[in-house]
Amino acid sequence: MTRGGWALLPLLALLLGAAEIRPTSEYLSPEIRAAQEDPSRHPGWLWVEEGEALWRRGEPSCATCHGNIAGMAGVAARYPMVAADGTLLDLEGRIERCRTQHQGEPAFGRESDALLALTAAVALQSRGMPVAVATDGPAASFLEEGRRFYETRQGQLNLSCGQCHDDNAGRRLRGDVISNGLGTGYPAYRLEWNTMGSLHRRLRACSLGVRAEQLPLGSREYLALELFLASRANGLPVEAPGLRR
Amino acid sequence: MLALTLLAAPVAGQVASFTVTGDAIEAPLDGLQGDPVRGEAVVRNRETANCLICHAIPDTAERFMGEIGPPLAGVGSRLSPGQIRLRVVDPTLWNPQAIMPAYHRTEGLVRVDPRYRDHPVLSAQEVEDVVAYLSALEAPRR
């Protein structure tokens, strides 16, 4: 295709009614966006620092096997991914596996400060890199599951994810501007939570919002959904650790 | 386009039965009389109906109103009480693609939180109160 042809693609997508997917930072208020970029104004950095310390702690430590944490650049961009044994793992799940299988320690547990801290520190190494999750091979059937979940109207309020995050992105829902719901900023420090939280915690909030069943952190449904969200974000920058209102 | 007559399944007596005529439910649910003052309270309630996450009402004192649905100012001049009733009971009866939740329906919903299962968001009386409030929101005469 010619250069002119490529330039017309967004217009073509609009005419075909395809929803345009934009990086989440573009939906943030200017104040939150600026603070997300500024470690001195981003409370999530406390978790990052704790995570970098945890990286070097233990026998063997993460660093014993992986070296400097900077070597983790690009890793978060590839999660969730299907492990060799066929399990769909998000970054938290992968870290818990290293913890139990390679360090011989009890799992930290989802939503624990330690796991959020290590996840944030590892994810930070991929900040700005394009999301690049695999969607083919063993991932394909998980992706389909996630897509179905995303497109199904659910809860007492009978809304699908896409009715908010595609059809109404950019509009206000009460005090929030609805983004494309990508998950590229997680774990994120949410002012409403007053702490760092995982993507699955945020998904539980959206489930509650439509009065649907809230599924457990790390559940198969949310993992498959996370993969589908990441596939929509393929090519867009990792923004973790995010800052949210 | 739509079947002219649809009967809502009577779930444990919680959902009133009604008849759809065109894009309206003409008869008040269970023959109840609505009260506009109570209706305004229902519309503003952030715990239950939560209409204002998506709609704005004509009141400058209310902060953080949504913009997913059309502003409700003047809706009583645009729509008849029967048309408003249908849109509050279940807008998908008029437009299957409607984004707005159905406030008086329990059937055909997926993965509903057990705390809310088999209960409509609003009772028949609350729907009538909301209809009375919205019907009185008329466009200012020029």
C-alpha cells in the first residue's frame, strides 16, 4: 500500500465503524498523566522500590537467576502467556511460580503488597515498550474465551465490557472518563483504593459496577479476559505502574 | 419490528406484567400511581438506580453527572409517559442494541451477582414514581 493509503486507514476504520483503541494515558486528566510520569509524585513508586529490594532478597534471589532487574525489559509486554504446561499465566502468576518452584517459598498471595511490589518493579522495566502478547497457538482458545466474556452483556445492569470501553470511550461515567479498558497500566496505584492494586481487582470493580458476579483474583475467566484486553492493546505502550483516580 | 404484545414473566410477583404497544407501555404497572417527588429521589439515588452515572438532570447543584445517555431535561416533552415507562422498564424491548439497563426485568440476564438475582433494580412503584418525575420534566416554553 502507498503511504497515502496507510494514512487513510484510520479514516477507513472509522467509516467501517471499528472502534479506535487509544493508549490509556490519553484518557487520563493532565494532572494524573503528569504525576504518572513523575516518580516524586507517584505513590506507586514506594512499591517499585520495595519490589527492587525484594528482587535481590532470598536464597536464591530473583537476581541470582535473572541478574539485574533491568534484564526484565520487555517481559511484562508478553504477559499473559501460556506456560509450557498449558496454564495461562499473568505476570503475577509467573512470579508466584518462581517463588514456589525456584525459591521454595510459600506464595505471596494475590493482592499482597510483596507481589504487587515485585510485579510493579518488573513491569516498570517494560514501560513504553509495545504490548506484544501471543494470540496464536495455545493462546488462541483462551483468547476466544476472553473475547466472549468481553462481548457478553452481563450483570443485573446487562452491559458488556465493550458497550462502555468501545462504544462510550471518552465519555463521562459520573466522574470518570471511560478509557478503552486495556489494562496496560497495571498494577496501578488508585487514589480511591489508597494503595496499589492489580488488574483483576479493577476487573472486580467493573463486574460489581454492572452488578455481575465478581470472580476471584486470578480466576480463569479474568485471566482469559486479561489476554483479550492485552490483544486489543498489542502495539500500544506498557504504562505500568499506572496512577488512577 | 417488535412483537406488539410482550408479557414479562412474573417472577415471584416481583416483576409486574405489562403490555407493550409500539414503543410504549401505556398502562401504569400494577395500576399504581406515581409520585414525582419520590421519583426524583429514585433518580438521584447513587446506590440503587444510579441514573446520574449516565444522565444529566436539570439541576446545577448535582455534580459529576454522566454523558452516556441523553440529558433528561425536557424528556417529558419528547416522550409520553408510556414511552418513558417502556424505556425505564426495559429499553431493549424498543431497541435490542440499547445500552441503558433494564430497570424492571429479571429474565434473560447473565452472571447476575447472587445478591441481586431475581430482583428487578426498581419495584413497580419506583418505576411509576420515576415516570411521574420524568414526565414532569418539560422543555421550557419559549
